[in-house]
Amino acid sequence: MGGKTLTVGVVGVGRWGPNHVRNFNGIPGCRVKAVADPDGPRRDSIVNSYPGVEAHEDAGRVIGDPAVDAVVVATPTSTHYRLVKAALEAGKHVLCEKPLAADSGQSWELAALAEKHRRRLMVGHVFLFNPGIDYLAAAARNGEAGKLYYISAVRTNLGPFRYDVNAAWDLASHDIYILNHLAAGRPESAAAVGGRYLQDSLEDIVFLTLRYPGGLLGHIHVSWLDPKKVRQITLVGENKMITWDDLGSPGPVAVYDRKVTREPRYRTFGEFQLLSREGDVILPRIPSREPLMAQSLAFFKRCLGEQEDVRGSAKEGAEVVDILEAASRSLADGGRMTEVAYGG
């Protein structure tokens, strides 16, 4: 790869892949050379929208193209390991949609393989590039909310349904990496319960609890079976509470100057009180920015060696899979709190 240019191939142009084609073609010094997808109409749609982009049925045609510097993998989770491994062994940088793989051992193997071949492996943790999440992360770091008590996340909609992974692997993977980012750490244990209503083998809804060091709790509710599309996070601290609503109006973030105070001295139990303090609600100005484009730019710069940004690193991606596996063990064990076994 010479100069300041990057040639990209996109494997999988179903629901999400065309967005990668659009964004990488919009970055100066970057172009999408080829895409691959087994579905003919999908390939035709890309060729019609982007004349000059090659379209193949076989992913190997893209991965093996010596003119392609980097490969985007936007295919079902069950195919990630095979495709990412092939691309890394072919000497390509790789951006893989979350989760990195369907197995933690495979995830850590891919992270090691990227290091061995000195290639960039980035996982599509796109919400880490969301300006609202940036605000929450800064508030957590600078102590704006005080000591954090817990973080809760809700991600629901009616579909889209998956047939290779359950709702936790599909949806909660987003919120796990967000909560890890806000907590600046990773959970020690996880517990999950869920329900199978549409398919016999996959949970359509999951309630997941994460225990972080220091007593911080995380709770995640995900569902393919709710009437409303919801993407919300609530950060509850000792001094303030902060919410993020990706679909909210007039803005995605609200800071509540509210807390609970405890009377410092009391003589009898009857005098003991927990009092809520009500303050202002502030709607900070959050810049408008497409998270996927910000992620694409970060990957572009990493591939060129111009930026070292840990967001969406292979290590982070593998840790998310470790947590999802602990959640799966808990689901099978009736919701028991289960230790997360990290492979790295």
C-alpha cells in the first residue's frame, strides 16, 4: 500500500454493507474497488449505484485481489471467523462488524493473527463514535455525575430478526462495549435471562446484568419483539443522572441535577430519611456527526498508520465475545451470576 491511499473491498452488501460502500467511497484517498455477495440483486444494486465497482458472488475474489488493501466484513456472525481469517492471511487490514466471531477462542485467535501479520483488525463498535456516547464517556471520566452507581441500557424494536444468533449476541453486543467504555473497564461476572417466543432455539428478548469492579452495575434489556424502536442509556451517579436517547428530541443527551441525600445525623430510626434533591435539567449541545463515517475515517487512518485509536480494537472485540459467552452460560443455567473468563 503506497502513498496516502486505501483500496477497500466489502464482503456482504445486504442491510448494512451498502453504508460501508457509501462512506469509504466518500473519503478522499479511499475507494471501494469490489464487493461480494451471494445475492444477485444486491450486487446489481451496488453496481448501478457505484459504476466502476466490481461485484462478485464469491468473497474469495475480493479477499484474494492483490489490489485490495483492506476488507470490510458485513456478513452474518457465523461467517466472521472464516472470512476475517482469510483476509488477514491474505495480508489485508480488516473491519469486521460486531460481534467479532461466534466463539471467544476464535476471536482471540483473530486478534493474535492480526498482530502476527501486522495488520489492523477493527471491530464495528460504531456507537463508540456516537457524539452522545462521547458526552457520557467524558462525564463518567471527569466525575460530572459523581461516583457511578449503575448504568442501564435499552435496545428494542420489532425485528429485524436473526437466525444464527440470539438477541444478546445481535443487540446486547452494542451495549456491552458501550458500558465497558463508560465504565473504563470490563465486568467480572454476568447474569442473563431471556425468552424464546418466535424461534425454538434463539432468545428474542434478553435481560443481562453485568457486575464491574468497585460495585458498579450494568443492566441491558434487548428485544426483537417490542412495539417501539428504543435506544437509550441511563447513567446514575451520586450527584447527577445523565440520559442518552439516540432517537430523542430536542437532543439526545439530558443531564438531571438530581440526587438522593441522607441526613448526616439522627437520634432515632424515625428521624432517618432519604431525601431527593430536585435541580435543573440541562440539554447540552451535542454535535451532529454520522458515527459510521467517523468509524470509517478512524479505520482509514489506522490502516495508513496515521492514528492509533483503541476504540473498536480487536482486544475490545474479543472481550465482548467473552462476556457474551458468559451470558450464554448464564442463560443455560437459569440466570445464575457467572464469572467472565477472559481469553487474552
